[in-house]
Amino acid sequence: MNFPFLMSALLLVLTNCISSSNLTEQYFNFMATVPNNSLKRIDRESNQNAIEMRYMGLHRQKPPQITLIFDMTLRNERSVPRWFIIPYSLSPGVKYEKSGVYGVSIFGFEGKGKVIVSRFHGTGNFQALLLPASATIKLRNFTIEYWGELPKDSLPIEVVTATNLTIGSQTARAWLGRDPTSDKRADVTQQHLQILSSKYTSDDRELPVSIVEERRFKLNVNLSQD
């Protein structure tokens, strides 16, 4: 057998094997990254659908107070309950730091199903809803107070989803003294609501609020009604 020919054939086989190995490694690396990217994309799209807000109008109170009215859809596509933390009042140019609350008013919104809204009072006031797993609820004529001159075109609003909410040393569920979970499916309006209960600290003493944040949604709500 021709020895140079044998060596050339051997080198060709080794080269093909190495090239095939590199291509296989690149293919599996590509296949490994695609599912992760896909999952991130799906998760991001799912998060974008977690909350929708549509401006419906306003009621002017004693200046500078304005009551803004929204139709809102909330979706908890997780397999466990989630808190939705929504502003109680807004002011232009004011950044609210973590602070306390001294009381809460709990409302039941009624219609098709029932939604429970807890409105916390204090320097850290906010509104909170606890949605069960795989829940979708619609709230019509939902209100947020605004203090000051309203922007002409759009209003930035932040909504937070949280895995846990604590008032003082207690979970919000324990501190409220009742189950605050809304129905899994509901379409309700603030025009049909009843106050379920309220609670205040002694001497209006504020308790610290702790929110275990999961997602923060920065919405830019169009203020036109077209």
C-alpha cells in the first residue's frame, strides 16, 4: 500500500471528524440558547399583559385635587397568588419613598364576581388587590387621586406585583383580619361597591410596609378619550 496515500486519507478522516464535532457543538450551543431566549420572550409578553389601564375621565374636586377614572384589567398568570399594588394618589414631581400606613378601608367591588380592594391610609398610601392563581379581573370606573396640574397627553403610573405584603410585623392577610382574595374571574365596577371593613392603629401610629416585589410595570396611560 502507498504510505503517503494512507497518511493523506487518515488526515482527511481526522479533519472531517473534527469539523463535524465543531458543527455539532455549535448546533447544541445554539439549541441550548434558543429555549432560554424563547422563555424570556414569552415571560416578557406575559408580563406586558398583566395590567391594562384605560383613562375614562375625571372629576374635579377642590383644587388642586382631581379624581381620575380608569377601566383596568389585571391578570395573574402565575400558579400562585400575587398582590397587585396600585397608587392611591399621585402628585407631579413627587417620588414616594417607602413609608408607613396607619389604617385601611376594605371595599368589595361587585358585578360578575367580586373583587376586594384594600385602600391603605398614611404617608405611604396605596391600593392593594390579592389575585388567586390564573386570575383575570376587570375593574370599571376605578379611581386614583391626583394632586396638581394634570399632564396634557399622558400620565406615568407604576404598578407592582408582589409575592408578599407585610404591615408592621404581620402579613397583610393577618393584619387585615380577613381573606382579601378576589374571585378568579370577575367584571366589576366601582359604582357597585360596599365597604366591608376598616382598621386603624391606636393614636394613628404608622406601621412600616414591606413589599416583596416581583415585577414593576411602568405604564404611560394616554389621557385622551378617543
